[in-house]
Amino acid sequence: MRAKTRCEEKQSQLVTINSMAEQNFIQTRTRNFRFWIGLHDLHTEGEWKWLDGSDYRTGFKYWKEGQPSSSQTREEDCVQVRINGEWGCWISWREADIV
């Protein structure tokens, strides 16, 4: 949860992406970087939630093919935007590039 905490220390938060326009805006400014967004299933495996309360079920999604996935050996609770802009699951928010 370090990425979330670091954002809060800077009076900000992990981003919520609600549309393709927002996805494109962020993607053009973060080329060649991976970064965390405010999407997680920390409380219930497979029940994805945005930190700001936006509705995941009916909202915009940009998952990499095969994602979100369920790891057999560990829970992947947080979401990282890959260099190509697609979303992928990861174990936890940690200190990394923050948007």
C-alpha cells in the first residue's frame, strides 16, 4: 500500500480512469512507465473497486487480455497500467511510479 500512502502524503490519490478519453490522456503522459491506479480487490477476491467509489461493474475497463487473473499461489489485489496502457493485476501497491 506504499503507493497509496505516498499519494496521500502529497494530498493526492491514485487515479480512477472512467473513460477512453481519460485512458488516452494518462497514457500519452506516461509513455514507457508502469504505474498504479486506484483499482483493487483487497477486501473480496474478484470484487473490483475504485478507491474513489466509482462503479467498477458498469464503468470503463482496459484490461490486458487474460486479466483480471487469479493467481494460484498468491492474491493479485491491485492494478498496474503496463507500458502499452493495458491494465494488469499485481500483488499489492508498492512504491513505484505514481499517477
